[in-house]
Amino acid sequence: PGLAPGNEVRFPSLQDGANFRIPQSTKFNRFQIRDTLSWVTGNHTLRLGGEWQHLNTYALFDLFGSGSIFTTEDFATRDRNGDGLVNDLDIPIAVAIKSAAPSRPPIVPFYPNSYFGAYVQDDWKVRSNLTLNLGLRWEFDDVVGDASNLRPCASLSSPDNTCDFIENILGTHEGRDFKQFAPRGGFAWDPFKRGQTVIRGGYGIYYDRVVTEVPLLEALLNGRILPLAAFSGSTLDSSGNLAPDPTTGQIVSLANPFGGGSATFGIGINHINHTAKHPYTQQFTLGLQQQIAQNWVVSADGIHDFGQRFILGRLLRSTTSTSPFISCPNGFDPCEVVDPRSGDSVASCFTSSPGASCQQVTDIESAAKSWYDALLVSLQKRPTGGPNLRWGFNVNYTLSKTINYSNDDQIPFNGAEDAVNLIFRSNNLQLEKGYSPTDERHRFVLFGAFEVPWKLTISPIWTYSSHVPMDSLVPALNARLPILRRNALGREISSGAELNTAIDLWNSLPVCSGANQVPCHSGAILAHVDPNLRFGDDFNSLDLRLTKSWTFHEQNKLQFIAEVFNLFNITNIRGFNNNNYSGFLNDITSPEFNKPLSTAGKFFGSGGSRAFQFALRYAF
């Protein structure tokens, strides 16, 4: 009683019922035309082509639509309602949340998106031993800030949920970008003219498209479509029994979870920065490949990628707007904004009794960068042999490093990019420059095929890679240890003893007492961890395929295939989430810190528990 079929109930150790994010849906109508043309003339091979895409899309997102109830116990411990029974109706409720949307389910109307790209490329054989590859690509995409539904409100006082009043306050996007030109060039040179050596290299600019979820989020999280209501939890008397809510007079339990006093609040506003652009990457490559004897090829290539203007959501901290509906206190603390229709004063947002429409703004900026540097070395043995044994293999080794500004580059943004800045009350994105959660310093892969008598083929794949880094989570701060780089464990911090040195430094800092005090200490004094800890787990897995073939009447072929994954059943600790891809508990305040939590591959995945697969294939 009291629970709807779609309610979500979150016990301390268990989640029951429907997810708070459903129902949700998007619909796309996509039209696409593309074509290419190739033309060979003299020493030139010309290619040109183009592509046009147009789509309409909308979103339905009923956040907390059916309501979510958070309890304080997994199971009832006593008869709190006096009915003589001890059951779920005696479990106290901590809080309940439900959608307060004026129109449910909240819907973002259809809006259009257009994309056009064109390129021209020439493979020019300048000399018999030198080939140049020259090209230029141009792209246009109006998804960033130019969607037709991201428009200012005609009247700030009218109850219009289909416009974005934040566009009135902060200004609209500066317009479409028609300057996305991407030149590319490369060369292949055989200095000795023997067909056995090649020196190669290239440079190119590559633009990335932005998913349509970005403008959808601004339209959906516009401060009006998705308000939420928080309901007070259970009230207990001095004996620990359920008592009437002081506001409504109702008993709040699972029989009446939304019977407490309520308050409506916003979940924040998304705004695409008016200077936001599409991300792009510059790539440089230089390499050498050499044939040795008849059947061996060795190569080495260096790669440098530099990514710029990656989309990142950060709390707005400053603005040139003179609107009375927004206030940015000092350029370091987050700005606050109120709905002009609410009548709330923005000054109230910085008091103990803020207006109901006070919200912070997630500014979607083209601010993030990334760096990838790698050396790729390979050795290839071309298939050779006789009728009883034929074999070949490839060995590849990669030495690499990846740096970026965010653990999770998926949208919507999870707020981690602001966590340390909020502690220091600063506004410095450079504090988030750190190792990618999937960064592997070394990676080695060997694969091959060995054809042996009786028409058997043995195909191994051996993968070995060094461990990925781990972050230093401090739950009480809702952030990593602020004085460490993101994902520093297993990189700059290799042991528990080195982490203890960082903890001592953190504990010795002056207490944070003002804006932009970097670094400073916040929260409780942190205890040491086990000094003997080592961080990370290397990945090691050998997969094997055995194939037996039979041929009938030349046109019919039957194959039996047996595969084994992770032949030696090596335990590989890896996570499945970019927020902690290491697979270890990364809470440095927990007594179980650095405890393995999950393994790679899960079921039938790479590096998981040893698994077998069998198949029959018939070709005719």
C-alpha cells in the first residue's frame, strides 16, 4: 500500500523497483546522401566526395517521474507503527523525491540538425620512390548552439517552457562556424629505391562531431521543464516510533512515502557557451619500415596527437552579463541564477533561505584538451612453409602515454571536473589535467596462424599490458585527494608509502578559509594507508583457436572450431567504468582500500575467467 508500480525504493544495500530515469526515449528521422569520385591521371590519383545529413530529433525524459524513496534500513528492526507486526511498513524513510514538472512527461520538441562535409585528396607519385598524399576536408555542423529550439524567451514573465530564459540572461551563441577546414598531408619515401625500405610520415587536422544530446540537455535542463520535489522522511518520537510529520500531520512510511512536507527545487541549468566550437585533433606521425630477407618486416612509428576544444561541462563562475537574474560573487565561486518568472531575488541564493528557483549553471565549454604520445614497433613474419607446416605471425609493442582533463567524457557531465575547484574555491581547469583512466604505458600483442598436418590450424593471440592508473578518492570531500594529479596512483604515486607522504602534506596545509586558496586543507585529518601497497594489476591473457577443416567435392567445406579464452585462467583486475577503470577500491579512507573489486572481461570477455566456445561452420 502507498507504493505505485513504478516507484523506485532504495534500501541501503539494495535497489528495488523502476529506475528513476525511466521512461525516457529519443526519436531520430535521418536523411543522408553521400558520394565519392576517383580519377587517375598521369602520376595523380584524385579523390573527391561529399556527404550531407539532416535529422530531426526529440527527447522524452521523465526524471524521478514515478518517485524514488530512500530508506534508512534494509529490513525492519522493530514495530514502529504499532500494528503488532514487524515488516517493511516499519522501515523509516530518509527522503523521497518526485518529479514536479508542470507537464509530464517532460518533452523537448523536435529540432533539426544539418551536417555537410566535402573533401579532395591527391595521391601524387612525384618520383618513382616518393609519393605525396595531399588533402583538404571541410565540414559544417550546426549542432553546437545553433539548434532552432535553443532560443531566448519572447517574454521573461510568460509561462513558456519551450524557450530558454538562460539565453536571454547570458546571450545566444555567436553563430555557425563555416571555418572548419582540415588540411592533411603525408609522404612515403623509399630512399634506396629497392622496394624494401620506406620512411613515412604525415600531419592532419581531424574535426569531431558533437552528439545531439548536448543541445537536448540545454533544452531539457532549462530551469523550467524538470523541477523536482523533495519530501521529508519519517518522523520518529523519542521512543523511535513513527510520528506525524510536523508539516502535514501524516505518518510517512512505505504506506505513505510522499506524505511529508515538500519543497521544490531545480536540478541545475545547462547552457552551451556562446563561443563553443567543434573539437578537433592534430595528429603527427613519422615512421620507418624495413623488409629483412624475403619474409620479415620490421617497423617503428612515432605518433603525437593533440586534441583541443573538447566539450566539457563546468559550473559557470563569471559572466559579463548585466542581467539582474544572475550573480557571480567573485569569479571563483559558482554563479547563481533565478527564473525571471519566479519573482525570486538572486541575492537570496547566497543566504540560508534561497529562493525556490535558485540554480547553478553548467556551462558547456570547448575547454578540454588531450595529449597522446606513442611509439609503435612491430615485427611481421609473412606466412611461409610447406604442405605439412605453414606459419606466420605479428608481434606488436606500444609505448604510450595519455593525458586529458576528464575521467568521464560522456554526456551528461557528472560534476567531477569541478570537485577540486569547489574545495579550493578556485577556477582553474588545469587542476584536472591528469592521466586517462585507460592509460596503459606498455602493451604487447602477439598473434599468428600455424597450419599443421591433418588440416589443423592453430591461431594464438597473446595480450600483455601494464596496469592502468587509479584515482585517490576521498568520499568526505566528494573528490580525489586534491593535491594529487587525477589518476596519480600507479603513476606518480607507486606505493602506499608515497601516498602517505602526500597525505602528510595534505594534513599539514592551512585550512581553507577564502576564495582561490590553492592549496588548502578541507575536512578531517586523513589517516595513513598500508605503506607496502602497490597500485595496479598488469593484464595477461592467451586466447587460442583450433580449426579442423574437411572439403567435399571442392565446393563444400566443413569446419570445426574450438576456442579457449584466457587459457591459463589468469586473474586480471580491471574495472568497467571510466570513473575507476583500475578495478580496485580507490577510497583511500577505507580499511579495504586497494581491494580488488572486479575482473576484466566479465563473462566471455577479453581477459576474463577461462571460457570455451565451440562452433561448426559449413560453406558451399
